[in-house]
Amino acid sequence: MHQLAVDAADGGLDQSLRALADGNRRAILGVIRTSAKSVGEVADDVGLSQQATSHHLRVLRTAGLVTESRAGARHLFVVNDDGFAAVRSYLDEFWPEKLAALRTAVESRGSLADG
């Protein structure tokens, strides 16, 4: 992979992880996980002001974790599943090693029980 491509991918990952580091943003993602909601609806559901909610939604949108659409004068936000690809790919890199270690541990316990 080209260094420029790696840097771009890491930038997206870093931006996503920073966005996900905030508990309010994770709560917002939970609220809009299955259906699009307006800023006011999200604010009511998470107990934040509309101004604070707008800020968090802007950070999430910039990170590519939510999408925004318009319905008349209302701005609606919903989780962008594709936006989690960089995070998912990064975390998936850890599983093969961990699963191999788990398999080794289970197999060694089985041989201990046999002995």
C-alpha cells in the first residue's frame, strides 16, 4: 500500500476513534442507530442542549459516522454504517491473534484434563 494511502486511512481511523471516544457521541449514535432523527429529537433523547447536540453531530458527520439529510427545514441524522469500515478493519486485525491464543489456551486445558 502506498504511504499516502496508509496516511489517509490512518487519518480517517484517527478521526473516527476521536469521535467515538466521547460518551455523548456514543449515546447519540445509539439514538440514531436505526432511524433518522432531527437535532431536537436527538437532544431530547440524550438530555443535551440542541447546541451541544449539533456540535457532536457535526463531529460525527465529519468523521463519516453519520449522514445528514433534509426533510423540509429539518436536518435528519442517521448512523452511516460505511463510516465504521476503518474502525472495523482496524479492530479486525487483532482477532486472528486473539483467537489463536484462545484456541491454544483451550487446547492446553483439554490436555491438562486428560492427564
